[in-house]
Amino acid sequence: IEEMDAKLRAIPGIDPAFLQPIRDNVLESISQIKGQIVVKVAGEVLNELRRVAEAVQREIKQVQGVQRGEIDRLGDLPQLVIDIDRDRAARLGLNVQDIQDVVEAALGGKAATQLWEGERKFAVAVRLPESKRAIASLPQTLIPTPDGGYAQLGSVATIRETNGAMNIAREAGRRTMAIGIFIKGRDMGSVVKDMQARVAENVKLPVGYTMGWSGEFENQERAMQRLSVVVPISLLLIFVLLFDAFKSLKMASLILLNVPLALIGGFVALWIFSIPLSVSAAIGFIALSGQAVLNGVVMLSGYQQLQSEGHSVFDAVKLGSVQRLRTVLMTALLAMLGLLPMALSREIGSETQRPLAIVIIGGLITATLLTLVVLPALYVSWFGKDKKAAAEDEPEDKPKDKIKDNPQDESLGAT
């Protein structure tokens, strides 16, 4: 597609646009405009509104990552304008409706009666012959007056050809022009920030004119707000479930410490690949948190099982880490290899897939390494002291049972 686009743009007068009907229809259902990001400029005077919209469009196209930015239905259509002189018409006893009826019948035709053929009914329309419908002949069109006479259309109206706006859209009663924007090669959040900064710096809105941003960007903002509520609630529920499973606040807290260890790798991966935080990246962090908790549960349950078999804390951690090493590594490698194609993809849709995959892969690398190093050390530090204190609380000398003398020994001694 990039090669085709480059070759087509080399042809003078060609401005190619590659469309995806299904995606475009979905985008249009969001904000009634085809575009991942939609900028809407609202005002009163149509020409001034167009000037502002074109200025915004020029600035937006300068932002890196903007593939296409077009004003919706911008263009002129040839129009025939008939300006009625109300004073002249009134002197002849005519009103605007009388003149409009004649013009309608002359140019477009008007139903005069109905014709029946059996059970079918047809409207019979009348209009001027084609030679009389020419623009040059319109001023001679006769209009009946109330006194039984006729007046020419040219005597009560001025007829002229001009160009007019193809479309005049309104929102909330105000004239609006929308710019549909498609992006490629960058995430939506960073592109919108750059566009907003550039437009704010270089485009001055006249008094009474407003500008708003919508489209997928608006949905993304709402999704981020919802995630800011959902993520803390999810972590709280995970903590409650861990406490219910292990019956220990320290165990539940220790397992949750795996989450920030995993998030470190996710943020580092985003920084390395210069990918800003987005909705897909945030979803990747949620999935990464679940994997980190799973690693913690696998490791700590192994330690507890070995301790129940009589091993000391240190021995249980040492032996359990070796036993669970294969499980943790296989789980991490399976997820990373499965997400690798998404992380390397540059095709359509990769701007959504890549942040999620890169966050999970980067987080799993640090989570796996730190789970095998930091978690065992913390377990020994937290629970080794408890076991040692419990051992010190036990009395050193246990009372020994008295051993009764064997009667046979007494008899032997007497002998």
C-alpha cells in the first residue's frame, strides 16, 4: 500500500486515499464522520468557518503519524439562485409561495391530476418543455396574477448562477465543519497531543467559534477513566482471594509484591520502543499483573508444601525455587513466544496490538527474573524470623520421663 501511495502521489493532481469499508463504517457510527480522530469546528458565518477549518487541517497534516486529514464534504456545487423582490411582487398581488410554485412546476414538474388504469393510479405532472427550461429562458416564464394577468419571472426576481456549499452540517443548532483524521505508525494518544499543541499554537479561533475532539480518541479517554477505577478494584479483589487462600496477610502481600516487579519491565519496554501509555498498553499491564500473581502463587505454595514436609524455611526456599524453576520459565516463555508476532508487527492494526504485546513481554522478563531472585529472599526475610522466634520460645530442656528400675536388675544385684 505504501508503494502504491507513493507512486500515485507522484502523479500531478492525484490525492489517493485507501479505504477499509468495514472499519470506516464503524468509525462513522461513533461520530458520524469517517476518521479515527475527528475535529469539529463550530461557528456562525460559513465562510469564516471554512477558513478556520482549513487552517486547522493544514496544521494537523504537519504532525508526524497523520496519514490523512480531510474536511468532511468540503466543496462547492453549482446552484441556480432566484432572489425574489418582495416589494415588486407585492405590487402585483403576488407572494413568495405563488412564485415558488411556478418555478417548481416549470423546472421540476408538478402533479396536476391523477390517472387511473384499472387498479393502478398514476400522477400526471406538467412542466415546461426543455427549450423553455433553459436558464436563459427562465426570466420569460409567466406567472399568473390575481387580476387575471401575467407577470414575467424576471420582473419580480433576479436569476443568477453561482456556487454554493455542498453540505452545511449543524450540531446543537450551530454550523459545524468536521475534519476526519487517519493515523499510521504512531499511537493515537501521542498524535492527538501533538495535534492539539500545534493547533493551539498556530490557529486562533475567532470570538464565538469553538473546536472539539472526538472519534476513537474520545472513546479512548473514557476507557482510560474506567480503567483508573477498574484496576484498583481488581487488585483489591486479588488480594482478598489470596488472603482467603493462604489465610495470611503477609503471604498475600508478598505475592502482590510481584506486581510492581512486573510493571517495571513493562514501563521499561514502552520507554525502549518509544511507545506512550495507551488503552491497549494499560490492558497489557492488567494481564501482566495476573501473570505476576500466578508466579507468586506457584512459588509460595511450593515453599509451604516443603515446610509442611519438615524442611526448614531456608531449605524449603532453596529446594522449592529449583523445583518451580521449570514451571515459571515455561509459563513465561510460552506467553512471550505467543505474543512475539504481535510485538514485531507493522501491519494495519499494529498500533493497537504492539503496545499490549510489548508490555507483557517486557514485564514477563523482569517478573520472571525478579520472582526467582527477590521473592525467595523476601520469603526468607519475612518468614525465617518468625520460625526462628518460634524455635527460641520453645524450652531448651524438656522434662525426661523417669525410667523405672528393672526388677530383674535388682534381683541380679542382690545375688
